[in-house]
Amino acid sequence: MFAGTTVRRFVTALAAMGFVGLLVGLPIAVNFPLTSDALQGALLYAGGRDAVMVTTPVRLSWTPSVVLEGGLVYDPDSVTTAADRTAVGRIMIDGPVIRVATVAGGASPAEAAEEALPLILSHLSTLAFEKLQVRRGTLMLVSQDGSREIFSEITAEVTSNRKGNFTGKGSASYRGASLVFDAAWSPGDGKLPLRIPLKLAVKSAMLDATIDGKLGISDGLRLQGVAEIAAPKLKQLARWFGIAVPSGADLKNVGIKGTLDWGVGTLTFSRAAVIVDGNEGTGALALNTSEALPSVDGTLAFQNFDLSKFSAFTPTLASIWPLGFGPGEDEGALSLLTRFNADLRMSAAKVTLPYLQTGRGAATIAVKNGKLTADVAELEMEGGTFGGQISADMSGPVPRYALSGKLENVDAGRSLSGLLHRNPLQGRANIALNLTGSGHETGDMLKSLSGKVGFTLNEGGRLGLDLRALLYAAQRSDVKGWSAAGKGQTALELLDARLRVENGVIMSERLQAKSAGLSIAGSGRVDMVNKALDLALLLSNGTERTSPGDTLLFTGNWLDPTIRIEQLAKRTAAPN
């Protein structure tokens, strides 16, 4: 879901929310000027050894790298302090500007020249306080690629107890939205690599997140533990993190819960539970942002995957367009598919599609360089199965789609009954599909749809028309609509069709059927864009015509066509 740098910002921002709760002891990096005018009021509260105005960068920690670039640090409870004082009750930081790096860098403490800190800053650096209060703070996280995430208007309170455990709570502004946080952590066991036990909860209008785990800070940042993240709208969340996603239908009530392992460039969820629009699945997900394009890898199993809940979903290849995989409203905007790569293996005990009766399914979905390819191993559909490949190529100016595969032993007529307002065929069939199309809208895709379709009826069936009744009615006069066929049917012993599709028009290359000794040969075309028919059915009994008028012609709108007989004499008569 995104340009490499943008996704890195997304992952960094999630980690940054935890750092806001800590403020001290984690890597921070900021390059903001701080004017002395902003601190004049605070200077009146303390002086001497208990107050320091930071006007040049002060490093509080090497591993991780923590730099305080501005602000007033003071002890509000005392104006004089003995030089040998080892701790203070309370530290206030007014208007701090803090810079944290998300990877360990620079010289180690042993390699760096000794830098004597003022006493109050020494207490801050060694966490030797009972309470830390921050007002009007600014925090910036700088990731390995140089991208920055800024939190401003930070108000926080950090409290320590005698056992060295800490709790923190407060609020901040991030990308124009307010968030609140509540955290608890301890210094760890002192062993290397250093890992800090951490509990964190972050809430905002865009996102709720909780983490219970350990934060490693000795050799780059690494966060491991149990995490739960929920967002009311996925695209809204993405835009909040600065990710430009196309307009269209949004995925709602998105959540993930599981074992999290985050390090610079990687984020994995193992033993995860995933929820998307009420669809609940389990499995594992991994996000890698170390490459130019981020990549998503995962295996998810759903009990029920209900695609009908996506309100913009329609039963065509172009249904992926409203879900945001197309360019969007702004001309020239890139598709979402061009902004990430993916390799996902998905299965469901029950797949629900609008207008179709479906069952279990399994597919592998790959996204690479703007092209989505779904290899469907099996999808139960209309009493049979579908296997094949569906692809959508969004790398060019016009989206291109392709469908190839085979439907085996399906009830084909049932899937068309909603479109035609009647069941045109009863019986199970095998259908081979090889179709391509392109366009920005569903209508455009239909206009360009081309390819081949093969259809074979298995073990007979019934046509949803009484051809003999139609023939009898049309012999008397032209017929308008399907009502003349009554509610009768035509039993079929065989039906075999080979169809060619060109720019949304289906044309018959071969159409043969048999019914109780009656042979039927068809020719003509069906215009899917204009919903129009121009078909001829030639009925014969052996080598003899059933009557002088044995060809039924169907023309006009397929819901209400004109049906008439073409006289044999007219078809065979020589011109005068």
C-alpha cells in the first residue's frame, strides 16, 4: 500500500508513538531553532545549578542516540543544590526540542570524548528523578533513510518508583491530529543486548494501538511483543501518515492483533488475527521497507471472506477499481498497485461474492511493478469449481485486465438469471475463458473486452425457453418479448458453443444443440454494452426442415427482443 519512503514513514510513525511516551532513553533528532523569548517566563522559576537553558545541542545518550537541542531544564522544587546530589525529586522541561535516531550511530561512549554535563542534565541523562514533566515539547524521529516524523505540542508526565520502573502519560499533535498515550516500562535486567520491557497504549481518531513487549536499544531499535492495532478506515489512516492513496471505496474496521517484531526496515506479525470489514482471518504478515518499493508477504486463512460487504464491489474485473487500485479522480494519479509489491497466500472456508453462489477458495496474490496477479487454485462456484488466473495491470496510463481459466461442472444459467431476469439454462457445464479488457471504468472495460469462450453442457439440461411454443407463436405473427415462450422449457441432450469476443460483442463461431431429435444451429451476436441481441436459430429434423419457416430470429434488447421467423423461401430465393 505505497511509495517506499512513505511506507517507511508509516512504520516509523507507529514506532514513534511509543517514543513519545518515553521521551528520554530513546533516540530523538530535531533541527528546530528555539528562541530565548519563548523561555523567558520559565527562567523566572529557577536558577543556579538547578536550571539550564539549552542553546547548543547536548547529547544525553549515545546508545541510543539522544540529543537535546533546546529548552529549559530545571528543578522547580529547589534553587540551590549540593554538588554531590545524586537525584532530584522533580525535573521540568519547558519547550524542549529533542532529536532521536532510530538506529544506533556515531561514536560509542568509550570512543567519544568525555563531555561534562550540568548537574540537572546529568540527572536527566541517567533518569535520576522521581517525576519528569514536559510542556510544549517537540520531538523528531530520524530514520535510517533520513526521513523525519515530527510530534509537537507534547505534554507529558513520567514518574519513576524506587525499583526503577517508569510510567508515562500525555498528549501530542501529529500531522494535525491529536493523540493521547499511556506507557509503562522498566530499565531491564542490565544485560546486553539491552531490552526494555514496555507497555504502550495510543489513541486517536485515526488509530488505536496497544503494545506489550520489549524494546531493544543497544544495536538499533527493535520492538517485540504482543500488539493490537485498529483503524476505523484504512485509507483515512494512510492519508494521515502522508500516504497518497486513490479515492474510492474504503476498507473499514481494519484491525490486526498478534506477536509483533519491528526493526528498522521490517515489521512482522506472527500468529496474527486480522479483521477487514468484518472478515476475520488468522496467519502471518510481514512488511519489508528496506527496498525502493515496500513489500508485503503473508499467509492468511479466513473462515468467511465476504466481498459483498465492499459496497463498491461489482461482479466484473473492474471491481478492483472502486476499491482504490486505480488512478483515482486526479488525472495522472498513480495506481495504488504501483506503490508496493506483495506475495500473499489466502484461503477461506467460505468466499461470498455478490450475484454468485460460492464456497471455499484458495488463491495466491502477487503484486509487482503495478501488476496484480491472482492465481486461483480453487474456488467453489455455482455448484462447481473455478481455477485460473486474474490479473490487473495498472503500470500504464490505462488499466488492463485479463482473465483465463476454467469453470467445471457449474450451473451457468443460475449466475445469469439476475442479469436476464430469467434462468436461461438449467444444467451443469464446463466453461473455458480467455478474456482481456482495459479502461478506467466498468463500461470502458466492457467496450474493450475481447477473447475466446468455450461452453460445453454436461449430460444434458434444459433451455429456459420453449422453442416449439415460440416457433408456433412466431408463425402467426412477430412476437415482442419472451412471454410467448410461456413458462415451458426445451430439453437439451447436447449444447456446445465456441464464441469469439471483440470489443464487448460476443459472436458465435460454432453453436450446436440437440433436443429430442431436433438439431439446432445458431449464429449471430450479443452486444454486452448495449444489451442487444441479433441471433438466428436454425431448427432441423435430420436433413429435412421442420417447416418452411424454421429459423427463429431474435433482435433488439435482450430483456424484450423482437422474435420472428425468417421464411425459407426468402432465404433461398434468387434475385429477380
